[in-house]
Amino acid sequence: MFARVSIFNAAPEGLEKSLRIAQESVLPPLRAVEGSTGVIMLGDRQTGRSIGITLWQSEEAMRASEGTATRLRTESAEAADEEIVAVERYEVMIEERWGS
């Protein structure tokens, strides 16, 4: 499994808007991208910083999605008045959850 990590900065009061835009405009098309297996969004309500982590079945699937990901990231950042700070790619070394 592989992950693309996108880091954003916004005004703290804009975090809810960012979350809404992600849910309405990013997640639906992301679900349709071949090889996409999930997403995690982290946010700091004090600073307005957020981190979006998309999960991919393979490195090839992640790489093939670059164009779509760039478009979705750019459009959502513009709509939410966010700055894209960084985009990084990783291999997921451990992925485990406890409880429900």
C-alpha cells in the first residue's frame, strides 16, 4: 500500500470549510479513481493546518492518479482559501487499527 500526503495551511476558522469541500468535492471523485483505497484527513483547529492522506493499492496506482490528484488538490485548496504547503509520497509500512 502507498500513501500520498498533502499538507495545507488555512486560517483556523476556515478548517470547517475545508472539511466540507473535501467531503463534497474531493471524496466522491477520489472514490472512483482506480486503485484508491481510502483517505484520512487530519486537522489542527488551533492553527488551521490540515493533512490529507490518500491510500493506494500500489505505487503504480498512486502514480497513475497524479493528474487527477493535482487537479482535485488545487481546486479544493482554491475553494477553501488554503495554501498547499507540500505533497509527499510514501510506502505504508504498517497499517493496523484497534477497536471499532
